[in-house]
Amino acid sequence: MNRLASHPFSTDDPAPSMRRLALAALCEREPGAKVAAVGTLRDRYEAGDAVCRPEERIEESALVPGRPARPELVEPRALRHRGMQTEEGRAVLLHAIAHIEFNAINLALDAVWRFAGMPEAFYADWLRVAVEEAHHFGLLQARLVEFGHTYGDFPAHDGLWDMCARTRDDVLARMALVPRTLEARGLDASPPIRARLMQAGDAASAAILDVILRDEIGHVRIGNRWFRSLCHARGSEPHETYARLAEQYRAPRLRGPFNFDARREAGFDEAELTALAAQASTAANEPDTAKPRER
């Protein structure tokens, strides 16, 4: 049976709401079912079998976000960090990245259903992001199985969804602080992690990071585009608006090293990159008390 069709948020309408089906997919708890639901939604939307209704107001479900009983969610500092010279250590790392990608599926689906009144292109963009995040999760899950593990075997933290919850009432804050802040940190983290995997002789895992980095540049670019579009619509200056929102919502302080080439490709302007370079120079002279990096 099609899980979307049997979900309590689905409808018997011959052309059901794409955004309501996104909520149904978000509420799926089992990872395999969520990935399948995202693919089905993409297929139905592209075939015209699910219709985007931007002005539709949808009531939030208590089931948001749908996620499995495992992994155990702990504070970031409680996570154990292991070397990558062993398969167990690399499995822990890949599990952490898989958890990020699973959360990223939820983040993209949440953007689709939650924010009414946006252009249809907004919903199509974030549905595409959900599909690509689901693909990343599948690649990582398959690699974990090759190491004798599966998603849920190790503890994880909830930093990404925490910011999603904080920005639930303002699409501008969501665009500022999730894709172009937390997710952009993945652009910075990917190259050094890839280098360590290659040093450990794990080219297969490094190749997965190549796919993720390629796609994540596009995801951050989408966030940048909609952030600037919303700033323009509200008559707000983007740089000042970002600084205000980062302070208001207690965004984590960004620390280098930064992947300036990837950030530039993802749509950050030169003024933003110059500010990051200055920030990295200042942070290099301060003690590192930051918590482990969250994308």
C-alpha cells in the first residue's frame, strides 16, 4: 500500500495538495518510508497528480517531525569522537553525516508545507532539495551497512531541527538561518573530512561526500536566492537583516576555516565573504570553546 495514500494527512482528492503530502512525508517516522514518500511526492507533483496550492493554510501536526526512536539524541558535547583509521571510527562519522541528511530531509519538507503565500517555485525548489537530501541519506545508509551498522546505531544531536523550530513563524528567518547558516557550514566542513577519509584509504566514503558537497552548494544557493527575494519584498537590506536575525534567533557563531570557493558558488557575495575572512582571522586568536560543528 502507498504510505502517502494511507497517511491521515492525505486526501482522496484526485489532485491532492502537494504541500499537504509534504507534511505527510515529514510525519513519516521510519527512514525508509520517509525516503520513499519523498520520491513518490516528487513523482506525483511532476506528473501533475499533486497540485501546489500556495495560499492554503495547513494546521501543524503533533507528529512533526517524524523520526525513529533511534538514534538517541544527546547534547553535542556528549558525542564521542573517534579516529578515522578504523572502520568503527568511520562508521561513527558517516552516521553523524547521515543524521544531518535525515534532518535535512525534514527541514526541506517543513519549508514546503509550513510557509503559505510563497511563489510556486519556492515549493518546487524545496521539494527538489528534499529529494536530493533523501538520496544522500540513502548513500550513507548503504555505506553504513557495508560497515556492519545502520542509522540509529550511534547517538546524535538535534541542532538542525532546533533552529528549524525557532524559525517556524518567519520564512525570512528560516531562509537566513537554516540553509545559509547551518547548512552552509557543511560546505566548510566537507573538504577536510574528505581529506581525512582519503588519508584513511576510504575512497568510497569520500566519493559520497563529493556528491553531497555538489548538491549542497545548490541547496545553499536556493536559500540565498529566497532570502534575498524576501528581503527585497519586505524592503530590507540583506546584510543588516541577516545580522539582526542571527542575533535575534541566537544563531551559532561561524568559525573557520571557510570554503570560500563553495560559498561563492552558493551565492554569498563578496562583502559577506570578506566579513567571514575577518571573522576567521579574529577567531584564530581566540580559544576554541565552540561546540562541535553542526551543519
